[in-house]
Amino acid sequence: MSLYETIKTNITSQLVEAANKAKASGEIHFEELPSFVLEEPREKQHGDLATNLAMVLAKQAKRSPRDIAAALLKHMETTETWIEASGIAGAGFINFHLNPQWLTGVIEEVLRAGEDYGQADIGKGQKVQVEFVSANPTGLLHMGNARGAALGDSLASLLAMAGYEVTREFYINDAGNQIHNFGLSLEARYLQQLGQDVPFPEGGYHGEDLIDTVKGLINNVGDKYLSVEPALRREFLVSYALEEKMRNIRETLEDFGVNYDVWFSEQSLHDSGAVRSTMEDMEKKGYIYEKEGAHWLQSTKFGDEKDEVVIRSNGSPTYFAADIAYHRNKFDRGFNKVINIWGADHHGHVARMKGAMSALGYDSNNLQIILMQLVRLIQNGEIVKMSKRSGQYITLRELMDEVGKDAARFFFILRDPDSTVEFDMDLAKSQSSDNPVYYVQYAHARLCSILRQAEELGGLDSLPSQETLQRLDSSEERALLKKMADFPSEIIVAARLMEPHRLARYVLDLAGLFHTFYNSQRVLVDDEDLRQARLNLVRAVKQIVANILRVLGVSAPERM
């Protein structure tokens, strides 16, 4: 438990003890102490912490909250709590002002923990799977995939830091209609490149990358498959192209800082019979019925607008059927929690998938789906719509080439996934305080620069005494220390809410407080004790910034 959490826990315990003492003395009455909160007030003048305990006791005690608050304070022991002053405000809130000397203990806590500062154990080693991107291997990764990659990877790192055992997984959609259309598209391009006048299939994939794929194939094998029976030709073309596309996807994601633990093939579910057996089990449970030669899932029972076909009249399973079998497979592999990151256009799929898991006997609360809104790319004040490379979209590779991995990841993570991202490429490339990733990375580089200068001037002593660290008493230093103390709690909250964007905002605030401190207080002063105190503050801030950027998958440069 962090220093700040320990202080809050002690105060909470003393509040409970004070309530029991007030009850024993007959000053207030309650059968069972209700839940209450101890939190930071919105307004700084109201203190460091405030509780609503008196207010939630009022109904049982049949007394005014202010009278209850007075009784609680009368019986509250504050010796071990760092409470310097307390008071009653408003309708009955109890406000606490802490002795600011507690803040400097954060420096020792950070430096002792190092890269582990912020680690929590709320996960208790539970197995969590995060499945994200899972793009069709029929083209290149685009901006939507980029946002999903940044979000999924940072969420996985956040959950790992909070004590979960995390598996990153990519679901390869290598079966079904999209692969059939993929084969037709490749065949048309192959024949066209060999001089044959054939039409392009309706619903085919128009990306220029497919032309590059068949050109590469022709360079290797020429017209070898021109005279082959069409079904076999398409089978070979798909096999060749899938290998190439998946290699490209892997390499692109690795360059984006994303490394998966599992690459799971949809086709393997069909080959193993998992799709068929899953549909048969659901039919036995009464959730599937036959109509017009097809088999339908009664998804209206799960809140869907209409029932869904799972087995077509020609006997082939739909994508939805395979998806149900896939999610069943996830839980059967022993994951306590399964997290999917989907585009917002899949919102209609959420209720039916959670319902299908319930129908199969799993707790649908353990399937959590994060929906992600669109990305709009802005350049020169205008929306960028087209890519020469793909013919349809801006690719992730093009984005990285343009603005770099760090800017791309940070910009995507900075916003709540439920918000549309307007990605300003000009801003992402700018070296100014308006560019959030530059602002944070510059803070880290500046921290490193200060420490290098200190080394040149004679080095950095080991951690000073608390008496020396108490010299850090300016408003800028105390604001910085308080923000640093908040970090472990921020990890816990962000992990529980599955919101890595909270860390991006936190590190922006921390960088801002550091820049303010740097501009108002000299670090390398002549006063030896003050210099050492401030240098160790710098060391601690640098450690936290680096820890957060590591979770977000963004580099922490030492020079800029």
C-alpha cells in the first residue's frame, strides 16, 4: 500500500472507531455503520480530504449531520493520521487538513520502488485476456486499427501493473465470406496482371496492396497458376497472400510497440469442429431453431432486435457462429475475465454475444467489451480521406512514417475510447508545448538533463534525511509531491475502470507541474541540502514519468 493510501486508510479506521465510541457513549445511534467515502474535495480551501460519514449516518441517528460530525470529531484520535486540523462544512461534511510534511515521504517511496512504483495487487493474479485489433488479413492496418492497437496494448500493460496475469491476443479472421471474396479479388488481379481481360468481383478488395501482392507472386512463379483449376488457384493465392498479409500485420504492430502472446486462427475453430459442437450445444439448450432451411439463434432473448442466423441454409456457419465458439474457447482456456476492443459499429453485437455466453453457462459479466469511436485525420486544417497505397484509407504504417510511433500512440490513448479522435498530424509533428507527447517527453529529457548537470558538478548524494527533504516547502514543490503521491491510486482507479487514458492525462498534469516547478525554483542552488533535496525530487519525478510512458508504450528520451 502506498504512503498516501496508508494515510487515508488510517483516517478511515479512526473515523470508524470514533463512530463506535460516539455510539457507546449514547451520543449517536446506528444499527450498522453505512458505507461512506473519504476523498479529496474539489476545492483546495476545503482541505486535503473530506468525508460524508456524518451525512450518511443522519437517517439512522435521527440527528442533524452537523451534530453527528461534531460527535465524531470529539471522539476521533488523530495522533497517527497526519491530520493537522479538521472542521465541519456545509450540511455536515468533515474536512481534514494534513500536515504537509507527509509529502516528502513520497520521494523515498518512489526511489525505493523504482520501476515498480505504482504497482498494485488488485488483480490478485487473475487471468485476463485482452483481444484487440483482430483486423481482417485482407489488407493493410488502418487508422481505426491503430487506435485499437494503442488502446489494447496500453490497457494490457495497465492491468499487468495492477496485478493481473494478462494475455494479449489477435483473432485472425482467416475463414468465411471475407476470405472467399479475398480469393476472388486475388484471382482477378493475378489474371489481369497476366494480360487477361477479367472483371473485378463485386464486393472485392480494391486496395493497391493486392496488386503488389500478385506482382510479387508473379515474380516468383510467373503464370504457373494460369492453367490451374480456379478453385485450386484461389486456394493457393489465398494461402500465399494470407501469409504475406499476416507477416505485414505482425511487423507493423511490432514496430508500433505491440507484441501479442497469442495469434488465434478462426479457421482452427472450423477444423476442430468447435463451431459445430457449440451450435449443437446451444440447440440442445433450446436457443437455436430452424426456419427456411437455416438455423437461427434466438438472440431477441438477449435484447437483440431480431434473431440471428448462425447456420445458413447451405449448411455453412456464419461469422457470428464462429465468434460464439471463439468466446467459448476463451473461457474454456481458463480466463477469469475476457476483454474485447471493438469499433463502435459493432455495438449491436455486444448484447447478443454476452447473451450467447450466458446461454452457454458462462457469467456474461466476465465478458467486457470496450467500444471505440472513429478517427478523423486532420492535416493543414482539412480531413485526410485517401491513401494512394491502400486506395481506401490511411494505413498505420503511413501514419508512423509521418508522425512517429510515440505521437501516434499517445494521441490515441489520450482520449476516452467513446470519444471521436481528431488526429491533427501537424500538431503531432510539432515541437511545442501544444503537442502533448512532446510536452511530456520534453519534461523527461529536461529531468535527465538536470541530473547530468548535477553529475558534472560533483554528483548526486544518496537519499537525504527527511529533515533535509522538508526544505521542499514551496507551493510548486508541494503540488508536485502531492501529484506524485496520487500515482498508485491512479493506477488502481484506471485499472478498475479499464481507462488507460487516465494515465495519459495524469502524466500531462505531472509534466505541467514539473515545468512550473522548474520555471520558479532553481534546482542546482549553492545551498547543499536544498540542492540535494531538489535533485532527489527530480529523480523521483523522472522515475514516475518513465513508468507511465512504459505503460503507454511511449519512449522516454533522455535528450531532445
